Amino acid sequence: MSAAVPAAAQAAERSEPAAQPAGRKLLTVEHLTMRFGGLLAIDDVSFEAYDRQITGIIGPNGAGKTTVFNCLTGFYKPTAGRLTVHHGDSRQFLERMEGFRIAKDARIARTFQNIRLFPAMSVLENLIVAQHNHLMRASGYSVFGILGLRRYRTAERAAIGKARYWLDKIGLVAQADVPAGSLPYGAQRRLEIARAMCIDPRLLCLDEPAAGLNPTESHELNQLLISIRDEQNIGVLLIEHDMSVVMRISDHIVVLDYGRKIADGSPETVRTDPNVIRAYLGEEEDKQLPDVVKRDLPEVTRE
Amino acid sequence: MTGFVDTIAREPKSLVGRIAKDAIITGIIVFILGSQLVGIETIDDPQGLRFETRYLDVLAAVLIVAGGRAGLHLLRAAIAWPVLIGSVVFSAIAIGSTFNEGWQLLPFSNPIVDWIFAMAGVFLAIRSVVVLIRGRAPAGKPTSTMDMISAQTQRFSPYAALAMIGFALLLPVLFPERRVVDMGILVLTYCMLGWGLNVVVGLAGLLDLGYVAFYAVGAYSYALFAHYFDWSFWACLPLAGAMAAFFGLILGFPVLRLRGDYLAIVTLGFGEMIRVILINWWWFTGGPDGIRDIPRPTFFGLAFEKTAAEGVATFHSVFGPILDIEFEPLHRIIYLYYIILLLSMIVCAFTLRLRRLPIGRAWEALREDETACRALGINPRNTKLTAFAIGAMIGGFGGAFFATRQGFISPESFTFIESAVILAIVVLGGLGSQLGVVLAAAILIGLPEIFRELADFRMLAFGAGMVLIMIWRPRGFLAHRDPTVLLHGKKAQRAGPRAMASEGAG
């Protein structure tokens, strides 16, 4: 699949500094546990994410990656654990916050595995809705807006300017006024990332952004993510199945399997970690079997 | 008998033969069904129930269905001229015999049957004209044409709105008749209610089947304040709005977590609750007897009455000498008309403006995807509650106006059917479309008033119209959404979003 990506571009991507100078600590996850009835979806997972770093979360299907995201962004209340966001010296605890406040106050933005745009609204409107809280204040909670005061109009122009900046970055300026639902799939993915960026996040959580993209689009996505990390100075948390994406752009990878963290480190260390290899490729058959079965195996299969 | 069946079963060679066969079969089916449904009428006699036969009506049904089907098939085969001539002649005869007593060409006793004949003829005639103009069967792309029309309408809506406002302003001058002005008041009231409900249903996407509750709260707020404290209409109008908004919040809180059908059921129950409370709290609200003698609105303290109470001047005694007018009861109606015109224009401007504000965009975003809204830091609770409160407030204004116009209110005016009519106006007009609401209000409220003689068939026509709209325009007459903010301006938009999209994709 990487054959379709221009070789030169691939080389350029590799030559980028693999590990950015890590910024301050942004997010600490401690002993995160999530239980759905009898199912232990996440079991005592702890990791950290930093400013100006892309932290990848990988793992086989059903490993609990999206559940971690849902806990982080307030869609689930974790059964146990502490999720701390560091604001310089002050801290916020995500597990205690109401869902929408995580985006509003803690400034954690997310995208969804199955794209969730506002399909009937135009591309530009999607980006303006993301600046809702800022615009709401500027419009005096609609009072100034109804009166048409200049203060609100200036704020709206600024919001359009910001939206335009992101449209430029994802290459959708020409389609700004068409309904978001009419965009092609890849463009919708990029728009969702741009929309998340419009809330001015400190941490951007991306849930499988490369799913369903062709190699060219996936390459563009990598460029976008790297530029977000380097130019916006924010942290990125990335769930991804596509190993080529994760290994190429992550600064730091957390591997989950059956809800447990099995590895944590730079792409190189994770790639060679025996636990990770076992989780992805499985192990030899007889290693998994209990001793009793293993003892009887030759007899049973004799025939 | 077998010979007949064989003849029927054989596939005729020629096109006309096939069509005729199809029409005959349809006619037979209609005869079988209609001989029981239409042909027998039960009559409640003092001696007991008996029935009468209506052979002619069955014959009419068979003729209409068989002829209509043959006509449609002919049109599909692009044989338009005979259909056009036939249908025009037919509808001319039918219309003629409804209006002209002495010119009875059709043998039917019931004028309704003549009407149905005429409608069927007109429908076929329109279809055949369409076929003739396009030169082919209209089965091609009817929806896209309609979409284009609604997009075009949306584009010209500023001009259409100006023309409509001009017409509305001049209406009492052009037609100084009580009937016309009364109808204008009614249509405008429903426009206003439609715009209010549009905020909740069209923008925020919260299906509210109990909107009439807020209408009732507004009406009763004014009536009770006037009854117990003698407050005037103008003092009570904001109060009625505030009360209704408060009730909107009361309804809003428990239903925050509900969506779709569940929300609709709860709002339906809320609407009934308010009505039942109004009936049973008899010592305060007057119960089923309602409240009478609600004061009329005054014009800066001047009453529209022949002889006003002590200390109150009347409009004609002050303005009579200046404008050279006598007292006339119509003046009060016209004054009411201008009040509701002003109110509805304010509501229209207000809701249009809200849609372009962050709160309006948040409503629409909430309608599209609540989960995504939460991930963007939009507070779904407050956003929903504002939608409920603002929609309810507009309903409350409408209710206060209703109370002052009627002078008498009782819980009977606030039944579920009112909610249904307002919702129908919003849905038929096209969710979220201001102009669509006006169109639908004019059709739903105006037409039944014009066709008063056919009152028995009102609900039938209402249902049929709903079904047709749901088939042809499932998103309403003018369901075309214009973005609230444009990056490239209107011109680029007109040049065609299609062109822009392809340019970007290339």
C-alpha cells in the first residue's frame, strides 16, 4: 500500500525528527478502569501525553482504545481512575467534569471513528459552530447579536477568518459553502479534524482518522497531523489501526490489549516488544493451551 | 363466464387495448369495493336504521377511477392531446353543473361528486399540459425540478417577502370587509405560531406535539391578569410571553434526555395536561365555562367602542373629527389586524436573526448531531432549553393576542388539533423555512375558510394533502436550506455550488 505514496515524499517524512522536544506534561491517565456489567473493557491503564507530541494508542480490535477516548472526552464515566489535565500549575480532573465542559474548559477536542459532521450545514458553518462558546460570549448570549452590535460582528468576522485558515490548511476553501454531507469521504475526515481544531484545543484526540482513506489521502493526513503538532504546539492523541501511519508519525506509542496496557514507549521499542508482537501476531498454538490439555494433546490427536 | 375471464386474461396486442383493459379491471375493482363503501348509505330514521342505495355515486367513482387511470396511462405513453381535450371538456361540464343550477348535465344529486369530477379533470389536464410542454412523460425527475423551484424561491424570498408585506399592509385598505380581514388575522396568527414552533421543530429538531399548551398559557395569562387585576393588553403581552417561556422551561427540563418519538409523546401529554388543569381548576380559571369579557386592546389608551366606559376616550371621538370618520365596528378588526401584523413581523425578524446567531447555529447543529455538539463544547441542556423557551414565548404572544381578539376563551380552544395544525404548517412549509410557513398557513387556514361549504370534507382533504406532500415533498414545500453564513458571497453561490465542488475535487 505504501507503493502508491511517492517515494520522495515518504523519505521526507522519515527524515523528520522522530522525537520532538517533548513539551510539558499535558495529560496524565492513572489507573483508568472501565467496567460494563461483567465486561472489563479497560483494566488499570496509566499513561501520559505531552505538549507537541503525537501519542499513538494502538491495539488489536476490541482492545479498548475507543473506550479510553470515550472516558477521556466524557462520553463514559470511568469506573475508577484519575484523568488529570495540567494547565501550568493548575489541574483539572476530567472524570469529574460534565461532558461538554471537557471541550469547553479543559479544551480537549475529539473526532469520531464514524465521522460525525453536521451534514446539512455548510462546511464553513461546521467550523463556525465549533467556535460556539467564544461567539456566544461575543454576542452577549445573543442580546448584542440580536441588536446587531459591532462587537459581535467583529467577532463573527474573526471566526470566519479562523475557519478560512483551517479550510486553507485542509484544502477545502472552494467548497466552503456546500453542505458538509456532500463532501467526499476523505474531505469529511479532514473537515472533522479542522472542526476539532477550531475549538482551540490543547489536546486533540483522533479516533482512527486514517480509516477508509486511500494511500494519497492517508499521506496528506500525516502531513496535516505533523503540521498541527509543530505549528499549533498542541498534543495529539491518536488511535490508529494503520501501522504505517502510527509508526511513521507517533512520537510515543501506548499499546493496549484486552483492556490492559502491554507496552509504552517510542515506535522503535514498541515495534520490537515481544508482548506487542504476540498481541498482533498471536503465539504458537501450544503455548496458549493449559497444561492439562497440552499433556493430553498427543494422545487425542494420534488416530 | 369462462369466455369473459379468458378474454380478460389474454394480453391485448395494441397499446390502446392494453390501457382499456387496465382501466376496465380497475373499474371492476372500484365497483366491488365501492358498492359497499359508497353505494349504501345508512340513515337514522325515527323507526330505526334503514339504508338507501346510491347507484349514481358508485357509477361516478368507477368512472373517475377508470377514466383517470386510462388518462394517466395514455399520458405515460405520451398521448397527451386526447387526454387534455377530454379532461378539459369533462371538468368544464362538471364545474358548469356545480355553479349553474339550470345547467345540470351530470345526473348526480350531490354537488360534492361534481366537484370531485372537476378536480380529477383539472388534475389530468395539468398533467397533460406538463407532458405536452416537456414532450415526454413526467416520470423523469420531478423531485429535482421541485427542488430547483424551492431553491429558486428561496433565492427570491427577499423580494417575495417584501411583496407579501406590502400586500399584508394594504389588505384592509384593498378589501375592507370583515370576512377578509378576519381571515387575514387568522392566517397571520398561525404564521406567527408557525414561526415560533419552527424554532423548536425546524431549527432545534425537537418534535413538539404540545405547542398549544404555550398558546393556552399565553391566552390564560392575559385573560387572568385582566380578569383579576384589570391590566391592559399591552401590559400583559410581555407577561404572557414570559409566563409561556417559563412553562417552556418547565416542559424542557424533564424532556432534555428524550429524543424523537419519546419526546413527542411527552410533549403531547404536556399539552393535554395544561388543558385538563385549565378545565379542573374551575375556581381560578373558570373551568369549562372559560373567561369572558376579556378587554380589547386600546390604541394608546383609546378604546375601539361606540361608547366607552367612564374616563376612557374612544378612537372615533378623538380621531373622528381629524380623519373625518364615524364609528364603525370594522375599525377594531382592522386595528387587531395591524397588531398581529406587527407582532408577526417582529417574530419573523427575530427568528430570522436568531438563526444567524451562534445560538441558532447551535440549534441546527444539535438537530444534526447532539454527540458531536457535546464534543465541541456546546452545552446541549442550555441550548435545548433556550429553544423551548423562545418557541414557547412566541406561542404565548400568540395566545395573548388570541384572547384579546376573541374576548372569550375556554379550554376548548386549546385541543390537540391546534397543535397538529401548527405542526402541519411547519412541516408542510418545509422545516426551517420562514416563507414556507406563510405558504402553508395560507393553504391550511385560508383554504378551509374559502371552501366553507365543503366543511365536512375538510379533514379528508387535510389527510389527502398530507399524504401527497409526504410522497412528493417529504421535507416540505420549500425545504431548501440556505447557509447562515457564506465565505464566497451570494454570487459564487448562485454560480452553482456544483461547479465549485467539482473544481475543488479536481
